[in-house]
Amino acid sequence: MWKSAAVCPSARSGSARLRSLRLIALLMMMLLLPSLVSPAPASGDPTGDTGPAGPWDALRPLVGERERRDEDDERGPRVGACCFDDGTCAEKLTEPECCADGGAWTGADVTCMDAACAAIASAFPWMRFDHPGSLLVFPHIEVRWNQAGTHVTGDTIIQVANDFGASVYLRTLLVRGSASSDGGGDWAYAVDGGLLTANQPAWWSAELGSTGPISIRPFAALDGIPAGVPDPDTGERVLLGALFVWAVDETGRPIRWNHLFGYATIVRHLSGDAVTLLPASFRAVEGTDNGSAIGPPDALPLDGTTYEAAPRVLLFDGPAEGSSALSTTSSLVTTSTSLTLLALRLDLRPAEPEPAKAHAVLSVWNENEVKFCGVTTCVTCWWHGPLSEGGAGLGTVADYQTDWIRMRVEARHDARCAPGGSAPLLAAAFRRVCFEPAPMRTRSAIPIIADGMAGLIGISPVGFTSPPDPDPDPPPDE
């Protein structure tokens, strides 16, 4: 699913430390390549794409993704174009050489003309999402059922609040991210709306939706019957996706209202755990008055001018798979990490909208600042999976040789994945901690910080009907 990983040190030209790290990395690469190279595709499938061809296929592999490109063939080491953040390109570099120079390798035998490198250096500051905003994005919500689809075994409770002393209209966009139960890959989304009063504690269940002042369709309404697809780990049926909530006026036009905040609590009854996730909160940059209209009436530009910019680079830390760093002499503690990626360039206005695609590059540094890079994939709209084998394919503590690692996910240009340019990425990361011999487990969300690039959510204003305000408020003041 993800491309194979090559190991290389951090680039610190001219230093003895660099030479030492490169030697270490070379030795590690020789040891790791057999286990990290992706398997060959099935017969008759040169791209390795065995899933449905619809836009909601969770991962759309790049052409040639599963080549054993890290191994030498009769022509020698595989070389290709290397793109840099300023848009420049270098040809005929191996992936370790490109990575060591701080670039992104675009594949074996790719030329700079084919790569069409574009400048991706961001002028936006690093962001945190723990403040109120005018747009909330919950990148991961889920509902689970038993195998027959008759009983709910997991749900997501969403809570949205307003810290300003006046009512505000909200619009919501519910998006299915996982494959549909009927095997198709069509777009599945629903736009609803409602009124959030000044002191209303609004909440709803993803499984049931809401018929209150804020109208939300049940998540299962986006899928077939029974809803969801089998989870290979638990046997449950699971439906996954994302939720957008933003402030609008009585006509449905986006407004400046940097007073929304919320939480999503994901509850899994069979495993007996729950995790609370903060949404990404985008403040309105445009406008000076609270409640003033911003941007176009049919879009949410995450461009740093209308709203804060969407993320391009995401950073988060954690223990490597298999680490015993949290253990004690009397208890073995193991951890595992999973990642959700959401492409933030969804234009739903055309009659047949094209899915957003993001070329995601995941790099890892261990505690000695040795860099492991080149794990990439093409994300179509939404993806979720473990960071270890079966998902992103990252290594274990034995591979990285330290307990703690830093992970960096970047949206990089790759014309084979997204000819129009990579969409920015939003992520949610989860860590499961298991305690032995006691049968205890817990799950938590991992804080993420982000650097920005421009994104866009395009939504038709047609169909928005504002409900009556039961208790009109005076005109709000900032």
C-alpha cells in the first residue's frame, strides 16, 4: 500500500557526524531492505491496484509503486528525479541520495520533465488547532456494528459549542471515507444545518444523527444495508469518515465566527475503550466584525486569507512499534499507533465531483536523528490504518534502534498521483496502550502540529434552509 522505505541520515553537510550517520544508515539499509520492500503486484495488475476503481478506494497506489526499486538490477542502482521544496529538480539520483539532500524522490527512471516539480515552500506559520474557530474539521469518526449489522458495537459522540453570547447558524458536511458496503466507490456525503444557541450544549451520535435544532443525518444513511465493511481485526462492520462544521448566516453563507469548539469521543464497546479527539479548528482571517460574511458563498478557502491555511506538513512523536519504554519491572506495556489522513481539497460543487488526491510522504527520525524516508502513498480523499505492517508499513523498534521516534507527514507534488498538485493533508493519530499481565488497555489521541498550504472545500449553497430562531439575540459585537 505504501512505498518501500529507504534509510538515510539527516543532511548535515561537512560534519563528521554526518559521515558517521550515513555509515550507520547504510548498514541499517542493508539489513532492512528485505523486510521493507513491498511485495510484487498480483498477476495482470502492474500497479498493484486490486481494489475498486471508485473515488473512495482508500489508497490509490502510484504507478510502479510495488517495484523492488531499492534493489539493483542489471542496469545498476535505480535512479530518478528528485524534487525540492523550492521547485527545483535533480535527475539521476537514487532515493537515499535524494532523501539525504532533503528532496522527495519521484520514482525510478522518472525525468525532471515528467516529475514537474513545483515549489511547496509555505509562507504560513506552524499551527495548532486547540483554539476556537469558524470551521471545525473532525478527520475521524466511526460507527461499528456486529457481523450481521444488527447491533451497534461502537459509536462517535460529537459535541459542538459556542463560546459567544449569541446564536449562530451552522452548516455540516458528513463524508464517508471508507469503502461502501456494496463494494462501490462513489462519493457519499450529506450537507445539513441548524441553529446553535448561545448557551446550548449541542451533541449528537454519529450512529443516530440528530433531529434537534442542528439537523444531522445518521452516518449509516451514506451507505448500504447493512452499513459498513468488515473489520479484519475484530470481525465487526465499520463505517469511517469525516465531519465538517462551520458558521454561516441565515442564507447559508460562511461568516466570521471564531467562537466554535468541540470534541469527538469514539467509543468501542467490544474492546472497552474510548478516546476523545479534538477537531482541527480553522479561524476566519477575513473580516473584522463577528458575523460578517467571508469568502465566496459556495466554498471554504483554507488559503490563509479567508480561513487559516490547511496543513501541508504534520509532525507527531511516539514510541516505535514494539517499544517497551513504558514498561516496569512488574508490567509489560506495549503500544501501537494508527493514523488517519484526510485530503483537504474537496470540491463538491460539480455534478460529478472529482475526488481529492494527496501525495503523502512519511519520514521517521529516531532518537539519534537518523532519518528513515521514502514511505509514500497516494491518498484519495481519506485513509486510515496502522503505522506498522498492514498499513503504512513502518518498522519496529528493532529497525529504528531507539524507543522513541518522530514522524513527519508531508503533502508532496507528484504528477502521477495528483496531476493538478497535491491536496493538503489533515491527520489524526491514535495510540493504543496495552498492559500485561493485567487485561487492560487504553487509547489516546496524539497531539499534532502543522505547517500550512492552501486548501479548498467547495459546497453548493443551494438547499440551505435556516430554521426559526426560538430566542432571537441582539446583534453580536466582537
